[in-house]
Amino acid sequence: MSAPTAPQAHPDSPGQPEPQSSRRRRGAAVPYALLVPAVAILVLALGYPMLWQTWTSFLQFGLAQQFGKPPTFVGLTNYTRLFSDPQTWAVVGRSIAFCLVNAAITVVLGVLIALLMNAVGTVTRLVLQVAMLLAWAMPVIASMTVWIWVFDWRRGIVNWGLTQLGLDFTNHNWLEQPLSFYFVATVIVVWMSVPFVAFSVYAALTQISDEVMEAAALDGATPRQRFFAIIMPMIRPVLMIVTLLQVIWDLRVFAQIKMLQDAGAPTASTDLLGTYIYRLGVGSSDFGMASALSIFVLILTVALSFFYVVHLMKEDS
């Protein structure tokens, strides 16, 4: 007679080990579950303002609506009025040019300073890091107060220094003409942004193995060849991210431009997207038009950063 076979235990019966596939599925779901609180906070904090902004862009929402009058739905009228105005396109063109120029200058200077910090001794590197950290940590209002004094047309140190060098800059108003206005704005914005790029790139440089650089030098690679063949490919992910962030930040610059305008610059010829939205909304109480332009800025930001985002996604895949 054959021995009786033991009854098969069901996989889910008590006391039996859990199948490995179930444990794997549960483990794969844990990271996503941990992200739920952060995503929920982002949706609540950013979703409602964005929905409100989008809905307001289709309304006639002015000063009367601030005092309780119901807004009127006007559809795409705000967008039609906005983009049929030549002033809007002038502001868009200036903003894109300002954004791209400032982002390029900031990234180039940041990389050069990072390379300098990586090459100098400890004391010099600490001095550079402390100086940049102070510049980066200084509040915008405080730093802008100093910069406005530096370029003041009556008692600014820049005019005084250039005059001492034999140039005729007595009572020269840097904020009067758009070209010199944007030069001053570029100096300020780049000065405030370079420390972030420099610290980020320097952190990436410290991850490059010294043995790799020494081997390349022994093989006869010049400093230029080592930079473009070894350093740049290794720090490219960091460069892509900081460039993307700089494009976004420089496109939305507001405080520096507004404070320079308040110091005596003409607004019509120096407005960028941030100050133009402020002038439409707070200045003219046309919040429908301001909301329409804000939605356009969001779309423009996505368009300008699309290449970088696609490239980053390809590298991660």
C-alpha cells in the first residue's frame, strides 16, 4: 500500500510563508506610498492657485470684483487683447533674450569658479566659498539696496571709479537707457546666481577620481583635452540641471527688475514678464489679463525647458 499523501496547504493559509512574488510587489509599492503625502501637499499648495489662475484668465476680473461684484466670463477675450498688443510681444522678446543671456553667463562663470576652487589650495578655496556663500545668502532687498547705491548716478561708486580713470561718467544715469539698465540688471542677477552654479559644479568635480585625471595626464592629454573629454561628460548631468533651473529663474525674475525701476528707470521700455504681470494686475487692476499672461509664462517656461527635461529623461532611462 502506498503511504497517504499530506494535504496540500493553501498559499494563504496561516503559518505558511508568503510567496516571493507578493513580497516583491509589496516592496515595489512602498516607495510610491511614501511619496503620497508629499505629492498631496504639492497638489494642495500648487494645484488650487494654478486652477484659480487659469479660471481667472477667462474672466473679466478687475477692481470691481475685488469689492464683491461677480466676475463676467469673457472666454478668450483676455488672451486676444493681450497678444494683439505689440507691447506684450516686446516684453516677451526682451524676457527671453534676458533669460538666455543671463543663464549662459551664469553657467559659464559658475563653471570657471568651480574649476578655480578645485585647483587652488585650501585657504583660497575657503575664502572663495565664504564670499560666495555670503553673496548667495544675502536677502534680495538688502543686496538690491547696496547695488542701487553702487550704480547711483549722483554718488555711486561706479561713476566715481570710472571718472577717476579718466572717463566721463559724472552724473551718468545707468538706469535711464534700456541697454545700460539691462547691463546693471545682468550684473546683479548673475552675481546672485553664480554661487549656486559654482557650488553645484564644484560638488560634481569632487566626485571625479584623481586616478582618472592622472592617467589622462600620463597619456599626454592636454588640460583642454582633459576638460572636454573627461570633466565635461562627468559633470554634464549637473550642468543640465543647473542650466534648466537658471533658465526658469531668470525668466521669472521680478524683485531685481522692480526695484531698479523704482529707483528711477522707465517702466515701459524695461518691463520683463514678471514686472509686466505686476503692472497689469496690481497696477491696472486687470487681474484677468494678468492671469492670462501668467498662464502664457507657464507655457513658455515649459517650452524653454522641454529640451533639457527630455534629455534628462533619456539619460535616466
